[in-house]
Amino acid sequence: MSASAFLLSSRGGMGRLLAGLLLSAAALQTAYAAPKHDAAAEHKAAQSRHSSGAHGPHGGGAMLTYRFMRMSMAGSLNGQRRQSSTAIATTELNPFSDQPMQPPTLRVVPRSMTVDMHGFGLMYALTERVSLAAMTGFVEKTMDHVTFSGPTGDVVLGRFTTNTSGVADTRVSALIQLVSRPAWRIQARLGLSLPTASIDERDEVLTPAGARRQSQLPYPMQLGSGTVDALLGLTFAGDLGALGWESQWQSVVRLGENDAGYALGDEHEVSATLSYRLTDPLKLHARLRYFDRGNVDGADPRIQAPVQTADPQRQGAERLDFGLGLAWSPSGGRRQVTLEAYRPVQQNLDGPQLETDWSLALGVRVGL
């Protein structure tokens, strides 16, 4: 069995990966334990931290950030198995089939989806150990569908596209430097995500009966969670000459239901990164990232349609991504531009559900 298959073979995969990363981090910490004070090494490490963006601005300083992310999805997976639109429309049961005018199977099938996110942030260093961060943004989502005619059969009736756009949820957090050594450091993140985005998005859809009507859009097309969410994280990073390494855990934990009667699934991410300084201002990094998302808890009574995205129990996902990136940090790290690209190594979806094809992120940071 391949390593990726082992990680994704069950919902325990994240725990195994997290344990591996923490054990690796512990080994590195032991290797660097109780270092002797070296002023030159401390100065070099501080420069490296500032250049890499592992910490925010120095005490009393501020930093502006911008991040653009695009994610592209196409085709459906059920577990780890690809499933055609026709197979979904003729075999996958509709959870709302007991409602009037609902077909027995999922007669509307998503074909592809694109998500664009523009994030704008501000960081301020209260002290050398504690920084505050706030980020909001603008999100755009597009999903293409195919509708099959009537309650049964494989005849395609037509295609349609839904679009949503608007302000994203707002995140506020504190970054707390727990430990700082010349060669390694540990940082914690504690914060909240505030429900500033809409969960009432509607658009025109094509039904299996041939009608076009305005409907409440399913969960993936809404712009936010509608709930206050806890943001938790821990980063263990270090440098050894031109080499750098980082282990990171991040979680989003829903703290209740929203006004529509549901809560999105909790999200957990664990990553391991290796970087290499090509020149003083330019770094190359490779990252392995594991992502886990739970199913929706509860349901929005306005979302009842014969489409997989409307089913609260078809939202969960596990995904293992591999990414490459470049970071360019002129002016001693006061400015930084990063570019990252990711492709999934393997996915395990509570499907049928759209699979992720790739994602791209561009970041800009300016110290004030």
C-alpha cells in the first residue's frame, strides 16, 4: 500500500500524519535543545524569520498583506472512485425523494467549479512575542451543472451555471511566539472567524422538469459559514544554513449553528515544508499538506434539490496535496512576494462530490 493510500484509508489518517509530524518535530527539537547563546547566530536566525514570514512584524510595527487564491474542481469522486455524470443521475439516491415533486435519484450533477478569493490583511506587533492579525476579503464562486430530463433515464435536458460573489468571513487572531531559539521556534495561533459573509445566496437553476427558477443555492456555493468559528494553530519551524523546515497544524472549529439551522464541518490541516535559499532574496519550498473536512451538521430547510451539493452528508473530504512555491523577499524581508501551486496526490470524498484539480496562491506582504 502506498503512503498516500495509507493516510487516506480511513478518517484516522489525519491523526497518523499529525503524529508523524510531531514526532519529527520533537526529534529536531531534541537535536537543537539547550543551545549556547551565540549573538551572530541569533541575528542570522532573526533575519531568516523575518524573510520567511514565519512571524509578523517586530514590536510596534505593522504589516499589510494581500493574498489571491484560485481553486479549480472538475469531475466527481465517490470515495476514491471516479463517477460519471450519467452514473450519478441514474444510480445515486436523492435524499429528498420523499418530498413532493422530487425524483428518486440525483438528476442535477455539478460538472466543474472555480473559487477565487481575494484576502486583505493587517498585522500589528504588540510586542516581540505577540502579534495581532485581521483579514477579510472578497470571494467569487462559479459552478457548472448538467440537468437530466425527468425522474429517470440518461437523457440530458440542458446545462446551466450558478454564480455567487461577495464579502468573505472576517478573521481576527493572535500569533504568540512560545519559544524562540537561534535555529528553531514555536508559534501558536488563537483566533475567531466572524460571520460577515452571506449564507442566503440564490441563483437560477434548471430543474429536471424543464423549469428555470430562482433557488437557494447549496452549501458549497454559499460565501461563508454563518457561524462564529474558533481558529487554532501551531507552527514549529527552523533553519539550518540555507535549508529551512516547518511543521504546521491549523484547525477551524464551528462553535454553534447558524441562523439557517446548520454548521459546516470542522476543518483540520497538517503540513510539512522544506525550503532552500537559492539566493539571499529568493527561496524555493516544497510542501506536503493534509486536509480534512467533516460533513454538515444539521440542514438548511431551504436547500432541497436533487443535486449532490444539497446533501449535508456529501460534504466531507480528505485530501493530500503536494505543492511547490517561491518566495522573493527584497529589502531585508520588509517586502515579500510568494507564489504557490498545489496538486492533489489523493482524495477521499463523501461523494459523489467534485474533486479538486489544482490550486494556485499569490501573496504580497509589505512592512510599514
